[in-house]
Amino acid sequence: MASIENILDKLLDAIRPRLGSRVATPGLVEEVFPDISMEDKVKELIGRQTTASGAKGATDGERWQALFAALVAGLNAQPGQAVTVAAKNLQAEFSAIASGLSSKWLAFVPLTTSGYNKNIVSFELETMNVPCAILPALSGANLSNALQEIGQRFDVAVPSADESQFQKCSFVTLCHGTVKHAAEEALSLLAAVRDAIRYARLVMTESSSFRPGAHAFTSTDSIRRFEVILHPTDGGKPNVEPLWDADVSVDVETLMPGNARWREWYDRAVRLLMTVAVPQGTGSAATIGPRLARSLRIMARASSQENLDIRFLLCLVALETLASVSKESIAESVYGAPHCQDSFEGKLR
């Protein structure tokens, strides 16, 4: 087995001629990387460094960026020191990731739409699986009181009441890990709550055919940039992490908090979406649980569509792929479509 230093040495030698006279940056290294035929060695390098540093909870994106940063440091080092500098930086980058994985955050995800018109914080959507709240756009004493209530509810330090960060209605939840990992987790929790709300509405509707809520999408490919505000749970300066997604909404106007049956269906859907991993890739090995979770998400996506034809096709995919594993590729295509992609992995959250 080649040493980490040996693999880094070969990588640096392969990258240098592809950069030419350009100064190495993470972006340039990432650009030329696909031309390097060392995929197995690179995966081995990342895997070994991940294990050694205890960064197993990190995302693939975080680990690749750590490698690119280490290679840049080596490429810009003095002659004869490139491998040593790259190895040292690789260890430091992965150690920083591992350290960040233990961080805990109170996340605020700004919603594009919500239908929430009250001036108080709501905990109606909170479950055992997802601690969460809906914070309307507030200011002054109302904002301070709402943040105080959130801090007490989640047993965390009260966030600073910077009104510039709370100009939109926000989904509030707890998450952990590095800043990027925590932001992605917050978006994943939002998606579970959003889809469970839509599913519960479909179950409870008295109409013979379901129609989208008040916030149906007129453009299924309208991906937007938004910023997740992450406050350390033990107090301190907040972090801001930008993400890209299309469906950053919660259909609060469809809630039936006083209806026991609605609450039962909502809780069931959240539990399913949070405990069953949706299969990545196709194949008949997927059991009914993951296929059910994926179909539920596709059905929830269908319920937000204003276009009747799109809604019908999504329902067809959700039901047919639930019953037949031979249609897995179709479900995978719909499940990973741009409408529901996250910022760097193209997976539904």
C-alpha cells in the first residue's frame, strides 16, 4: 500500500503540467483534476485521511475541498517541500473538519413562501424526529421575545436579535457538524417537514382530486440562492452559509393543528422520511421502505405543481415505481431532478 506522501507526490506531479504558468488555486486544481487517471488512489487517500482524522461524518464535498486546498498548498510551496507541505495541510484540513463535526447550531432557513401570517413563533410542526419552529418576520421587542422563546424551547443560547437576518419568515431547527454540513442538514429537515405537510394534506383533503396549495410552483426549475443563518447553540457569532434550491417553502396555510387525524398522518410521514434512507442509484435491491419514502417525496412534489400534466406524470411515477422495481431508473431521474437538487450533490433533501 502506497503511503499518503507517495500518493500526494504523484498527484502533484500530474497536476503541475496541466496548470502551466497559472498560479494554483482550489478552483483550478478542481478543473484539471478529472484529467488525472488516479481515481482509485485518490479515493484511497481520502478514505485513509478521513479515518485517521475522525472525519467520517463529513460530506464528500467537504473532503474533496480539503484535498484541493492541501494540493494547492503543496503546489505553491518551495521546491523540495511540496509533498511535506501538502501532507501537513491535508492533515490540518481534515482535522479542522473533524473538529467542526462536533459543533451544534440553531439554524434559520429563510422561506420563499409560508402562508404564515401570525406575529408569534409557532412550534406546531415540531416532532420527536425534527425539533423545529416557524419564526415570522418580526422586529424590535417582538423579535427579541420570539428568539427568547426559541432559546428556551430548544435549551440553547438566545440568538442575537439582528433584524437584518430575520427579514423573512424562517424555518428554525437544530443541526450539527461543520457550517456547510449543518446548513445542508437544516435544509434536509425542512424538506422532510415540507413533504410531510403536503402528504398529510393529500390524505385529509375531501376533494376527489388533489390540487396544489396557495403556493404552487409556476416554474419547476427556478433554483434560488438563499442564506442559512447558523447560531452556535452555546452562544457566539453566527455563521452564514449560502445554498441553492428551488423548493424552500412550508405550506403553513394547509395545517390542521387541532385535527388529530391530520397530526397522525403528518407524524407518520416525518418519521418515515427521517428514518428511512432513500436509495441512491437504481437496482432491485431497494426494499419497500426506501421506495415508499421516495414515492412520498415525489407525490409531495406533485402536490405543489400548478401544471395539471406535470402533476399527473409525477403521480404516475410515484405510484408505478413504488409497485415495480423495474421502473427504478425513472424514479431516480424524477427524484434527482433540478427542482429538488441541493447545492452540491444533486440529491433531494
